[in-house]
Amino acid sequence: MQQSEPEENSKNNQKCIPKQRKRQIQNALLKAAKDQFLLQKQSQYNLQRNYRTKHSRNNQCSNESNQQQCYELVAPISPSPSNLISRVLDQLKQSHQIENPLLLDFGVGDGRWIISAHESNLSYRCIGYDIDNERILLARENIKKYLQKIKFSSCVDPSFTLAQSQKAILQIQNKDVFQILQDRNHTEVDRAQVMIFYLFREAMIKISNLLKQRNFQPVYKTNDKSSNNLKKIVQIVSVGFALPCWSPPIWYDTICGINVYVYHSFQNSDEN
């Protein structure tokens, strides 16, 4: 006996309900698993968000004990890839020849920039700045290993107090990067041919303003005739973020997913 159409539809609806419910449960479980995965990834990311250069918070540290340090985070600890460093150093050589160059690394981290610079050109004198004691110790240890490897130990004092040895080829100094640029008595800034920055965007805004306050001015074109009369070209390397309110970079690339910019600048001698 053939069933009527309403009865068949009723049975079909009853069959669809469990399927729909099952599908809803599966979707809910998938969503829960996805949310849990993203939560774990975010938790891992937060745990790994260590930072290197830190800027003192003047407005919060006045009531802290002398044993406590209060910092504002301005740069990631994620180190520059070796491919990026070698590519930039090659570009610095090609764009402007330097004799006995002085390189300053603002936020030295583990020291890889200044070690690589000296390795590419033994005439480099390099100074790295940081206020993270762990990074400073690591950088000094890496420099020591490098110098022992190339048997160039005579370029540092026997006690290896690099921060105090002004004649050292590779130095690490425990100094705040912003205070260095603010301090007109810090003459290394005026004598530098290369400056390396790997800071967050907000910090680079402040760096840009401090460079202009020290009378650094951009060179807009490498073939600019006016640049031939300049006594010294300063090459500014910014890793990660462009130098705000500055001239267009003379070179730009993305290496290992990281943007890197090279600027040419000069310091107006009228203020020196």
C-alpha cells in the first residue's frame, strides 16, 4: 500500500533532524578545536615576545627601588637573519666606499651585526649599544668566540671589558640608544659612517626626530652633485620599518620576509 505524500515528508523530516543535529555538533567541535588551537598559538606567541633594547620609563620609575628596572619595550628580540645582514653589508660596500669605517648598532642584541661587519671588513670599528644585561653578556661572549676563532684577540684588552676599552675594535656599551643620540657629548655619533637600527615603528619616529636634532640631513640622490662636496656620507640602515619623515631610501629590499631600508645622510658641519 502506497503511503500518502504527507506521511513520507514527515518521515523524511525526522531523518533530516538527526543529520542536521550531527552536523551542528561537528561544526561546534571543529570551531572549539580551532579556537583552542588559536588560543595556544597566541599563548606561545606571548611567551616568546621577549625584547632586546628597552627604553627607560621616566614617568613610572621615580617611585621604584634602585634594584628594580622599569623599561619601555622598543625593539623585538627576533634577530636579523644572516642572509639579510650579508646582503645589507654588500649593499653598503657598493653604494659608498668607506675607509676605516665606524659602525654603530643601536640595539646590539647578540652582536651579530657588528661581528658580521667586522668579518666582512677587518677595518671596521664597531660599537653596539644595549641596556639589556642578558643581551650584553651574550654579545660579549659571541664577540669573544669570534675573535678567538680569527685569532684577533689583540684588538681587545686582556680582561675583555669591552665597555671600558675605547681602543677595542668591537665594543659593547651599556647605554640607552635614545640618550646616546640626545647627548651631544657622545662624539661617536658624529664620527660614525654606518648606523644600524632594528626598532619598532614608534621608536623609529623618535629616532628620526633625534637625528634631525643632531643636524643629520638626508641625501636624496646618490648621484646628486651636491653630495660630492660632502665630507662624509652616513649610511643609515633601518630593519623592519622605514625611517619616518625622511628621504626615500637609496636602497630597499625584503629579505626573509623582513623589510630593510638604507638611507644616505650627512651631518651639517655648521652645528658641529
